[in-house]
Amino acid sequence: MKLSARNQLPGKVKALNEGVVTAEVVIELDGGGELVAVITKKSAGSLGLSVGKKVYAVVKSTEVMVAVD
């Protein structure tokens, strides 16, 4: 698989919470930390996602916001 996005973070599915239309995917990153993505339930099924499956979190964004209290 080749992608133009540079931010490809390897990890594994820690939790998969499916709703009626969407699925919340909690990814435990190899370098530590977690990332949560919301995708369609159909996409989760097409990817064969399940807890423990090795995945990549691919981040492509034009903006990242940082906030402090």
C-alpha cells in the first residue's frame, strides 16, 4: 500500500464500538498512546476490523489545533 499521506501511525485495534451507522475505532499506537477514529460501519466491515488487528492510523489534515487552559 502506498499513500501520499506522511503521517502513517502503526498500531492495533484496542476497541471497536459499532453503532447503527458508524463505528468508533480505538487504536493503540505502537509508540504509546491512543487515537480514536470514527468511520462508517460499512468501512469497518470492509476492512475486517476486530480487536487486536494490526492497522495504520493515517492522518492527513490541513490544520491541527492546539489549546491550553
